Amino acid sequence: MVGFGAFLSLSDTNGQTHAQVYADALAYAREAERLGFDSVWINEHHFLGFSICPDSLVMASALLATTKKIRVGNAISLIPLQHPISIAERASMLDNLSGGRFDLGLGRGGYPLDSMVFDMPLDQFGPSLDQGIDLIHRALSAEYVDGTLSNGQSSLWPFPPVQVYPRPLTKPHPPIFVAGQSDATMSIAAKRQLSLLLSWHQTHAERESVVNRYDAALAAAGYTGPRPGHVGSACVHIADTKDQAMSELTPRFRDWLRAGRTGAFDKAAVDGPYGGPLQDLLAFADKKAAGEDAMVAKLMANNPIGSVADVVAWFREDMARTGTQRYAVFLDVIGEPRRAMANMARLMNDVSPALG
């Protein structure tokens, strides 16, 4: 049976105050629990209006406190911008405080502005993900962990042996989901039988390729048990017809993407000491803007947007190609809470039963 999680965008592009964005997110979580969603997910970004959630673990704690049974996952904690042991400590706290309802998502992000502010060179973003997964997994599952990697090499975070407290309630550790696509990340995740978070930016074929490479890494690691259950992500909007759904969502979707273009600076910022790098970022943003129509068209085509029949067909194809049985879906991009909650209800009342 397919399980749906409500993926909350926490966007400030809809005219609310930031306090109202958070209040709406808590209301969405309570409604998701009432409707029978199996989970709520939030992402983590810095300096971007399309998701004002700079600490997904803090937001997860609020969502867990306002709900009683539903799982809460973060997608994702940005490993390059914080110490892996800090992530492990807070994840273990949430696991204990929630009675085991927390799912930990890990990834690297990669916005250039993040690198500048948090002083993590961009060329270390990739290695930091694989090394961070190694350290976090050991911190949550082993008695002691230090800054040496499982292969005996030194990590980007040298530190002496420590025992992480609190110890996780969930054994051997809280569920860990990895957002990544490289062969190295597939190997790291597969060796530990960690599940994947599959990107909503990708086509069915691209997600299928990621899963196939993960399966190959599982086989190379000698694992013969059942494959860990992955979580697919998608942006869902349901209307009576596909044309109606596209016309309703497209302008909101475009506003949402624009809020993630440049981060929290404008052209006046380039006069300071970071003028050169910021000029590079603005050039990158302008390039993205020039390709906006193509980006919007691609993402709208890659996601389940349309009538109930259209959305059911999208999920059936993705399930068949990737084996995914659990999804985290953006339902609030349309903006206005009443319409977002109606979208949530149609997914659970019309789409979910059709998928069995």
C-alpha cells in the first residue's frame, strides 16, 4: 500500500508574515494527521524565500510537538554547513522526545551563497556528504565515534572519541534517508542499508537510474536482504482537468522558483568585500532567469499535476519503475491554505484509494 507524506515548502511567497508561514505549517501537519498521511516532511534552506526553514531539526521538533501519531522527517539536514555530531545529537533527542516518530534526512545542498557564509569550500560539499553520513551513522549506532572514517582515513572534522548522548530510542538508529546521486554516495548509503530520498526534479527514468545504481551498490556490498524502502518526492496539484491544474499552479510555481534564485542579497551587495563572488552569483541567477520558462515547463512535466486520473497514472508509473511505496509530496505550493488543504484532501480521498 502506498504511503503519502505531506512535504511542506514553508514559502514566504504567498503574502503571509513569517510567523504565519510557520503557523500554517503546523496547521498543515495537523490536517495531514487527520486525513491519514503517514508523515510530514520539511526541507532546509538558507537565504531563500521559497523555504524559510534554516534549521529543519528545529522545525521538526515543533511539528512533532503539535501532532500525536504521524511521523516527521527532515529533507534534509545540510551536512556541509554544520558538524555531523551536532546533527546526530539533535536527531537522537528528537527520536527520544517523539517516541520514535522522527526520520532523519541527510544531504549536501550546494547553493554558492551557503558556502560563502558558512565557510565550507564548494569543492568540499561532495566529500562532506559521504564523510558526514559515515560519522552520523556511527554516532547513532556505535558506542563511540571519532573523526576517523570507517576506511581509516581522517575526515573533514577531526575530533577525539566521544559517546553521543542521548542514545537513540529507535534501534539500531532512527531511520536515515540520504539525498544524493553520485556513485560514492550510493555506495555509502547501500553499505549501511540506508534509504534514499528521490528528487522531485527528476524524470521517472532518472529516478529509476538512481535506484538501479543503489541496487548495484547493495549487491556489491554483499547484502541479500529486502531492499530498504525509499521515499520519492513530488509536487502534486489536482484539479478536474490537466489544463485547469496547469493553469492554476503555473503562476504560483513560477513565483516559488523565483524566490530561490539569488538568496538574501541584491545588486547593492556587490559593492562590499565579496563583490566579485557575488557578481558571479548574480550572473548565475541571471542565467537561471533566462531559462525560467524551460525550467518551469520541465518541472511541471516531471510531476503529478492534473486530474485524478493523471495523478494516479504518474504514481503508478513511478512505483513500477523505482519500486517506491512511500512519497513526500508538496501540496502547498498553490499558496492559499484553504486551497492547499483541499489539495491534500483530494490526494487522500481520490488518488490514494485508486493506488491501493
